Amino acid sequence: MNRTQLIDQIRSKRSFLCIGLDSDRTKIPEHLLMEADPVLAFNQAIIDATRDLCVSYKLNTAFYEAEGASGWVTMQKTLEYIGSDHLVIADAKRGDIGNTSDQYARAFFEKMSFHAITIAPYMGSDSVKPFLKWQDKWAIVLGLTSNEGAADFELQPSGDERLYERVLRTSSTWGTPENMMFVVGATRADSFVDVRKIVPDHFLLVPGVGAQGGSLSDVYRYGKNSDIGLLVNVSRAVIYASAGADFVEQARGVAMTYQQEMNALMGSF
Amino acid sequence: MNRTQLIDQIRSKRSFLCIGLDSDRTKIPEHLLMEADPVLAFNQAIIDATRDLCVSYKLNTAFYEAEGASGWVTMQKTLEYIGSDHLVIADAKRGDIGNTSDQYARAFFEKMSFHAITIAPYMGSDSVKPFLKWQDKWAIVLGLTSNEGAADFELQPSGDERLYERVLRTSSTWGTPENMMFVVGATRADSFVDVRKIVPDHFLLVPGVGAQGGSLSDVYRYGKNSDIGLLVNVSRAVIYASAGADFVEQARGVAMTYQQEMNALMGSF
């Protein structure tokens, strides 16, 4: 999926919502455990309930890897069920030396049909560039994350800036706003002002709204650009809205609340 | 495997060699492609040929993920074949917010029986600590890697030190030399002097000898401690020593050259 197609989706759905399918077998409604693949059944129900309200789904690979090889089958089948109208992100936080990152790109872009993958930038250019060689695919590089540990390194000084600013500034030269995005957490909404000075045009993938407490309106206010330029991810607040028989309706309800707030924020876009 | 057991292995085998099973289906000897699982057959042959010469095997997950779900089965079966006398490392470079790193720990320490996993430290404490809660398991945190891209961030100033030094200094407080190691690349052997000032007691996993050109004797000279404290990894130089019918003998030959050099370096240890 390329940038124009993504913006078209945002415009037509009046939404820049990404739903995180961090589907944990121990947290899904109990009545699904009798299914052959409970997590797949759960994902399919959530997707059916939210397809028209979001422009993207994000699968955090950790939750699938915790089930071993069968988790990878679940991930693949979930991808097939989503189809091609949503930007599908592997939240995998990969990154390794060049010949190895090439293998990760093959794993997620070729063997599986993800459109995008999150990348940990610690190892530098040759760990990121192999993901940028693929047509209509995206590398989403970690900038400033939403967790407490961001204070340990990301927010530390790096020369006359902070490490995450150096990461944004340096790594944005490796690709373009057509094949790179950055992760910037909603829990530090004031940082979006600094982020937008460095990467005004890129899309930002924004975790931290929902269970982690970030504010959607603050993210929009400080983070949007002329193409919206935001994918706001909500995972647990949507998919675990209820653990009961009504989980589908409750998940749709929460997703719709976010979509309606986005619609209002987007104004005449 | 705990630290005492690892040191015992090093002492009895007179080796601190780790062999990297970065097994790429497109690079293994052609006659193996008729096997039901060619990569597993390749790994088993390499393991049989090198078992007595090394104390550790490292599987880079990228090469297995590139084969999808079946690659995870290959990884699992390779682990079973190795058994429990070698420290088995998942070179996975994972790391995510706390509840997600918990899932990765489950994936590699419980669902699969790896002893250790490599971790990218960019996201800070809560992305690393979940791996430290497991008995006789290891988190191997990226310090200074062997690739060109290390210059982009790892070697950049961070306050009055360099980023990788901050990472070593800060993250070493989260665990102990009994449950943490650090990755330090052999291609920058002079850095071991600085590294050992910060983490004198930890084991270091050292890539970059072999195909990447680092010197084993320099690594030993600057990096060893009183327990040896080094696991020197060689991947391609051993496993792809030959692409022909003699690949087993050639791989053993290269591994033995390294083991013999290690034996000589270790002196009276």
C-alpha cells in the first residue's frame, strides 16, 4: 500500500485509527477456546466488527511467537482475512546487520504479505536500509516510544539534541516519506512539536492512546500534518473492551468512539 | 544453563567458540535440498561435526522466519537436536514494552528451550527486565555491534560518554553477570578496553570474527576476564566452509582451527 492509497483510506473512512491485534490467548473470551484456532477466531471477529472504522491493523509478533510455529500460522491467516484494503503492520521491532535484515524483510514482506514493519534503530543504517528496497512497503523506525524505559536512552542527550531526535534526523535521510514512518508515543504529546520540526512530512505511528493513557486530541493538535500524517494505534482498549459474549459489540463501540473523535478532529480534510 | 556450567564447558572443551547456525536455504549444499527439511538436515550435520569443539550454538531467527511457520519448526527441532550441553542462543534482537517483552520471553524461554536471547536496548529498562526473571536464562544486550551502522548511533556521544557505553553502564544495573551478557563486535577490538572498564565481570558475545574480519587474538587480549568471559561467534566461515559434498569435513576443519587457537590462547586456564 503506498502513501496515496493510505491517505485515500483516511479520507474516505474519516479515520486514522490503527487497531492493534495483540491477541493473547489467555485474555480472549473463554467461549472462543473451543475453536480450532481461538486467536484466529478472535481476530476475525474483531476485524469484522471494526473493518469500516480503521485504516490499519497492527499485529504485534510477540503475541504470536509465544504460541510457537502455530502462532505464525495464525498470523498468516489473520493477514489473509484482513485482505488488501488496510495497511497491515508487523509490529516486530526487528533490525540486524544488512544480510540479516534482508532475511527479515523477506519474512515479513514476501513470505507474509505485511505492508510495513517496525524497526529498532540501535544498529544504524545497514539494519534499516534493507527494508526500504521494497515497492509500496514501509519501514517504521522507532523514534520516541510510549514506555517508561524511553527515559533510559531515547531521551538522553546525544550531542546537542536527544537520542530520539538524532535517530529521526539521521534515519529520515535513508528513505523518504513514501517508504518510512516513525513511532512516536502519545504519552509524550508535547514532543510532537519537536518531532515535526525534524520530520514534517512523514507519517507517524502513534501508540499509547487507550490503555497507556495518551490523549488523542493532543496527538492530533501537535502531531498532524497536511496529509493528517498520523496512524493512532489502540490495542487493548479496543480488543479487550469486554471479555464476555458481547466482546464484538463492545470492541466496535470503543473503535467507533475513536473514529467519531477522529472525524470531528479532521474537520474539512 | 548457569554461569558455572558455562565456565565448566569452556574449561573442559578448551573452547569459547559459539557457532552461528544462520542457515540460509539458498546457500546450503544442493544435495540436501532433497531432504524433507533441508535446513534441519544441514544443521544436524554441522552440529554432529562441531559438537565437541564449541560451547554454544546461536540461531539467528531471521533465517528461520524467512521460511515462515515451517522455519519455526526447524528452529525447534534444531534445538532438540543440540540438547542441553551447549548454551543455545536465540539471536533475535527483540525488545518491546514490558507486557510484550514478557511474551517474547515466553516464546524463547518456555515455548522453545533457548538459554539466552539477544535484546536491542533502544526502548530501555522495561524492554529488557522481563527477560531477567527466568532462572538460568540470559538476556544478551546489544552493546557495540560489528556492523558499519554502529557509527550512526552506538558510537555517537551521549553526555560525556558514547551511547554504547551508556547502554552497558545503565543496563548492567538491571541484572547481574549471572543473567546478562553483552554483544561487543570483534571488528572494534580496541573498544574492549573501554568495555571492560564498565562491565569487567560479564560474559561478552562477540560476533565479527570470520566473514566480518575481526581478530580472535585481539579479542582475547583485550576482552578476556578471569573466567574467560567471552563467547566468540563464528557463523558463515564455519557453516559455509564448503558448499560441496565435503561441507561437514570443511566445517569441522574451520571450527577446529578456531578451537585450537582458543586452546593456545587460554594457556593454563
